[in-house]
Amino acid sequence: MSGNTVSTYNTCPMIAYLIRRILYAVPTLVGVNLLTFALFFVVNTPDDMARMQLGIKRVTPEAIEKWKQQRGYDKPLFINSATGGAGKLTDTIFWQKSAGMFVFDFGYSDDGRSIAREIATRMGPSLAVALPTFLIGLVVYVSFALLMTLFRATALDMAGVALCVLLMSISGLFYIIGGQFLVSKLWHLVPISGYAGGGEGFKFVVLPIVIGVVGGIGSSSRWYRTIFIEEIGKDYVRTARAKGLSEPRVMFTHVLKNAMIPVLTGVVVVIPLLFMGSLLTESFFGIPGLGSYTIDAINAQDFSVVRAMVFLGSVLYIAGLILTDVSYTMVDPRVRLS
Amino acid sequence: MSLLKVDNLVTRLRNGARIVDDISFDIAAGETFALLGESGCGKSMTALSLMRLLPDGVVNASGAVQMDGVALFDLRERDMREMRGGRMAMIFQEPGLSLNPVMTVGRQIAEVLALHHDLKGAAAQQRSIELLDQVGIPDAPRRVREYPFRLSGGMKQRVMIAMALAGSPRLLIADEPTTALDVTIQAQVLQLLRDTQSRTGMAMLLITHDLGVVAENAHRVAVMYAGQIVEQASREQLFARPLHPYTQKLFAALPGAARAGQLLSAISGSVPPLGSIKQGCRFAARCDQAWARCHEQNPEWTAVAEGQGVRCHLYGEEGGGGKGKGGRGKGRSGAAGFPFSLISFPFTLAGRRPASALPDPQRHPAACGRQR
């Protein structure tokens, strides 16, 4: 991987590495786009979409044609043999719907609204739920895992692992529905669903956040515990103890920093994806975020929105992977990007 | 008065198997005491018992350890931490794995300085550089800011030693300090340990499976087999006249110039599994001088000469005296190691090439073959 680029950019191999990774992202995104397009139109035709949008009954062929024409679905899918030259490829649905996205021009949804504006307004509600869930979750999972590690091989640790397995074995849907039933319906503590901006919104997001955190405890804490326990058996930990350090000091200054390396792999990659929100949680709690936007678009067969969200998700995921690589260089002095 | 005194130490697994069985020895200030034995014989566990750093599932069952007059097993954990790294320090076998990979060398040393000398900031940095300089690391002011992965194995072990010295310990426990290093580096590190010891006057517990290392460094030696000390002697006594059949066989297994071209002799059989021997001598099955009594009765510790003792029926009052006629006779004729030891003693003492007398099966599957 290094080789030629190092000699060209040897002043700053990290920047060179990042540029190369961003360039690699372009073919990936083209592929993602192509796949989304193919999958969508394997099960749908533009006619189906029009009929769906206009209402199934009493739709005249003329109305369908008009709908298709207005939204640019009256062209062939991939290859337009009617025109010559570049138009053969560019004057198609695929080109018209995809090309703009590479300059982040998402176009309009089928009901005529700007997708970019929708994304901008819906990102807030998505983040309002996803970011606290992520941050609180991380603190809770790591603390719980550390607790189990400090008490490893005792009854407390066993009970913790058993609890984790139990929590892992329950479907995420159950937490949502069960939580809504208990907290909202029986105890009337917070509204079942809905959203409001500002401080008013707190009562709407608190339940989704709690449920999001609880739903992840099982798998995450168990995974972190495994990492910590593996780390604590290593020789340098024994050295640290032989220095006379107390067990909490050993844990926090030695073990935790080393354990962060594998933990980062799973954690940093999802940070950009927080903007996308959660499909399930947002749908169930009526949060007007990007997750529910995607679900609604799929239900409405709105291709423009679906492909925009898949594209955005892919971009954020790639960004997460690059971010992970960069974060490695911060926690592990042995890693150099080049 | 001895600096460290270990009395009847027993360390066992939770299931009851004794991995260190009734061990007693003492070390005087400025002295190097070697614990010699093959891997799995309990020498590292002995060391970890002294530090009270046994791994999960291993416990100190009984016995007493006095360090500088302080009974270690009676200390609260908080007071024990004062001892660890302060009055007694430890270095380990794999310097590559024993240093924290994501912490600079300087910070790892400074941690000890902060704990045991209350030295922080620039003063700690200055002292860390001094320590690195002392252990022979060139360009210490630069190295102090580097991470362990930038250093070679020998350098890492030097850092470990610097870290151990940072607490100004009275006792240094060196657990196979040179096993993971190649031969030329081994000699340098051992030299460094000797120099440090003569400068600071600290005592050293040297754990090794290498008779060459013992020959060059130890004042006194205890030979361990299957969790017990089977023989204890001064270095001169041990190399001049090994008493226990196991020790004799170890010497017999040494390669030497006088035996060039011959097959290396090995001790037949293998170490008994943990806790498998309920009665009798643990070496009896592999011993060609064993008789019925060896399989029935656990031999008691017998002092044979001033400073030399052995756990063997051949030298016991009853076994050696009138009763065990065959045993006694066999014992004399069977001091098979004796003539060999005369050959190997100058060889190992000369130290041209530390001979791995005890092939460590995990680390050196071809150790015997490698030695010439």
C-alpha cells in the first residue's frame, strides 16, 4: 500500500493516505448506486410507481404518462437507443437520477419537495435521539464491562454475563413495544410517540434513548468484557502490578488504553452514521428523522428518496471507516498511515 | 541476617494441586540466589508468590515470607503495594510483551518514580533519563520519549531493568531475564545485572533454567523439580559435587568439549503431571538409583554439608546409613554426574557460551540439538 505514494507525498503520508482513501470511495459509491438502482427496478417499473403514487384505482394511462414525464421516469432505464452519442447513456433514468448525487445534488422527492432540505431539517431529530443513545450507551457499556472485569470470575461477574446473554436474546422490537406499554401506557410517564423541537422535545426522546441504550447492553458489554479480560491477562499488566500500582490504576491507565484499540474498530465507524438515525426507533416513536424518512420512502416507492438515503448512508459509512483508521494512529503509536 | 526468608511456602491451584510445595530458602543482602529448574517446575510461581501477584485461580496456601523483617503474607494489599516495585522489584522473561506498548518508556519509568519516590514532572523525567543511561541505553534523552516498539529485545529488557531499579529495590526478582534474548545480548544483560548489583548492593533472586547463567551469576543455588526444592547448595558446592540424582543428570546432559562427537545424554521419562504423585519421591520414576523406599516415602530434607542440603533418600540418615544397603551402594557408584561435573564446571564457569542445560520444551524444542 505504501511504496510509490510515500515517495511522492513523503512530506505528509497521512494526507496522501486520506486522499487515496477518498478516491477509492468513488468507485464504491458508483457500485452502491448501481446496485440500489437495479434492486429497486427489479421489483418496480416506473408505471408501478406512478400507479402507487396516484392511487391504485381509476388511473388513466394519460395520468401515468404525465406523472412519469414530470418526474423524469419516461426515459429508458440504462441505455437510450433513441438518441446518439453521449445521450445514449446520459439521457436515461439511471444517469439523471444518479449523476447529481456525486455533487450532493439530491434532487426532488416524488411529492416535489427538495430532498436536501428534508435531510437538513430531519437530521436534527435523528441526532437528538441517536447521539445521546450512542454517548450514554458507550459510557454504560464500557462501565458495565469494566465492572465485570474488575470482579472477574466471581458471582457478580457470572450474574453480569448471564444478564448480558438474557438481554441479547430478546428482540429489539420487544424493548420498544414493551417500553412503550410500560412507561407510556401503564405509568403515563412520557408520551408514546411524537416529537417537538427544543427543550419541549425532551419528554419525547427520553424513552427512545433509554430503550436504545438498554437494547445494546447485552451484546456490547459482553464484547467489551471479552476484550478487557483478554487484555488484563497480558504480560505488561503483570508488570504494571509489579510496580505497585493499584488495581484501578492498572485498569484505567494501562488496560483501558490498550483495550481501546479493538473497541475503536466497532465504535468510531458508527459515529457518522448517527446522522442517519435509526430506522426502527424513529418509526415506532414517530420521530421525524432520517430513519423514518427512509422507511416512509420505501413504503411509498419513492426512488429519489431511497437512492439519496442509501447514497448518504454509504458516504457516511466510508467516512466512518476512514475515521477509524485515523483514530488508530491516535491510540496506537505503532500504527502509521501511509 | 537474611534479607528475604521464605519458610515452607505452599502455592496451589484452586483444585488443590500443589504447584509450589513446601519451599524454604533465604537470601542475604547483596547475594544472588538462583532458582534452577525446567519449565513448569514452579519457579515462576514461587516468584509470583513472593510478590503476591499470582494469576487467577492460584493461591498461596501456607508458609511465610519475611522481607526485611516484614511478614509479606500478613500485609494488607495497600501495604503490599508499597513493597512491590519499591523494596522488591521484578523483571520478566519476555521484555517485548512486558512493556505497555502504548506508553512511552519514560512514562512507564516515571510511574514507578511517582509511586515510590514521589518524583514527578521534570524531576521524574530527569531521573528516568539517568536510569536509562545507567542501564546502558545510548541516547537516553531521546529514547525516554519513545515507545517500546522502537527498541530491540535487549534494549527492552534494559528498560525493564531501569524500571525495576527506579524504585531502588533491596531485592530484584529476575524471572528468566535472558531467556527470550539471543546469546550475545544475554551476556550483556547478565553483565548489567551483576554490575547493578555490585553498585547498589541489592539482593537478587535469579530464576533460570540455564546452568550457564547459574555458573556465571549465582552465589547460591536451589534446584527445583516438580514444585519442590530437591537440592540447595553454594554454586561451588553444586558444581563440584551435585548430590541429587536429578542435579547429576542435569550436569550429565551438558554438552562439553570432552564429549564432542558423542550423543547428548537426556533424562529419560518426563515430569510427572501436577499432583499425580501422592507418595514417594517425585523424581523416583526417572531415577536410576531409586529403590522401593523412594516410591513409598517422600524424602525429607537432609543437610549434607554446611550450606548444602538435598531431598533424597540416598543421603537420609536411614537410607544412607545401614538399612538401605543397595541404596547406599548405588548412591556411591551412581554419582554418575560427578566426573562429568568436573568437566562441565570449568566449561560453564569460563562462560564462553552459556549452555542451556535444561531444554525448555515450549521455547526451545530443539535446544539440545542447537547447542553444537
